[in-house]
Amino acid sequence: MNDGSPAFRAHVVDGVCRFRSADGPTRFLSTGFDGGVRVADAAYNLTVPEGWDDAGRRDLRAYVDGRIGAVGFGEETETDGHAGNAPALLTGVDQRHARVARLDGATALATAGVSNPAALPVPGGEAAADAGSLGTDATTPTGTVNLLVGSDRALAPGALANLVAVVAEAKAATLLATVGFPGTTSDAVVVGCPARSDPEDEPAPFSGSATPVGSAVRACVREAVRASLVSRYGADLEDAPETVAAAEHGVVTDRSATVSTPVEPDPSTAG
């Protein structure tokens, strides 16, 4: 375990941000292009250059590994058995707008851009954005809100998975309160905790908003997202798009789904 200093630290070189624990390998869960659970020495957030998507489909893993190696981060982890396994997120937001927030063993790193907002009007509620849809390729990282979140406390598998929901909820609440959209078309999350826990410190079984872990993560996500938005769009967010139509790209989900109630199974057909 660490000596009380924050375990997760962030470093940026040439548009590549490394999110790494000083305590050793981390169990990450990613919603990115190569998402899932894996043990790795770090997670990464990469800024892609303007026009990057014009080249069409590419091997994203090879691209990421090449960028990580080019700035020297990959060389630092070649001999520890976890190189080439690092989860990574892509964004069009420059890493100079990355912000880190820490509280009670939780760390959140955010890069926030809303040039491709995804609005979800709720019937009977206040409109989050103007009606009408502007099509966009959801894989194009024109804006994107990326979050890399670490817990110094080891988490049970279900608690680590639930942390994705905690992060997404905090992100949506923050964005709605600041720019009026719950997210963008390409948001992604990576959450992580120690891969090896102290035998005297059992993994936390839960990570909901009422737990110490969940509460700290929610606060960190809120502060990091807002700080990144302010860095990019100004202190009063005056440069952020006010509507989907005013944004470079974006979508409004204005379709209606059919609602029903569960029914009791037919005893003659129940398996």
C-alpha cells in the first residue's frame, strides 16, 4: 500500500497522458475501443490530431501502442509483464485541457469537449437542447468527455463494474448543470483499483454513491470535468455550444419506445 500520497498520478508527453498507480499493477475496466477488464501498469488518454479520422479505419491498438512507445512511456513497462496491455481512450481534446481531481483515495482525470453533444429530451421535462438531429460518426473523437478514475482501495469485481455507473452518473449530472447536455456521442470511461490488495484490507464490496469510494469518486469526477470544461471554454463556459444545432456535430434522441409491464409466465410454456 502507499504511504498516504495519492497512488494514481498523471503525466503528459506530446498529447499522450499516462494514468498510473505508484503501487504497481492495476485492475482496469474500460469502455473504450478495446474495452473490458485487464491488469496493466497504466491507462492512457491520447489526443488525436485534427483530420485524424479522414484516413478511415485503422488498427487502433497498433496506433495507440505506437504513440505510447514514441513518447517513451512504453519503454518504462517493457519488463514487468503488462506492457502492450494498457487500456486507452482517444479524444480530439488537447491534453492541455486535462484536469485531475483527488479526494480520500480517489483520483479522476478528465478531458472534456462538447463539440458533439448527445441530447436526450425528456417528455414533460425541461428541454436539454433544441429538437432535431445532426448525424455524426460516433467513433469520431471530435469532442468527447473521457474519464480515467482510480481508487486506492481494492474493489470487488462487482464494485469495480459499478464504479463505471457511478462515474457516468456524476459526469452526466455535471454536464447537465454546466452545458445542458448529459454527454457526447463518444464519451468513454476507464476505472481502476489495485490488482493486489493488502491481506489485512479486504476489497470494498460496494462502490455506490453512499459508500466512501463512490462518494469520493463522484466529487472527483464533478470537479475534474468542470475544470476541464472551464479550461477549454472559458470561466463562464461562454464558448461552449448552447444547442445541438450550434455544435459542430451532435445528436438528439427524440425517438419514443414502447412501454409495458412484466407479465406472469404461462405455466404451460414456462421452462
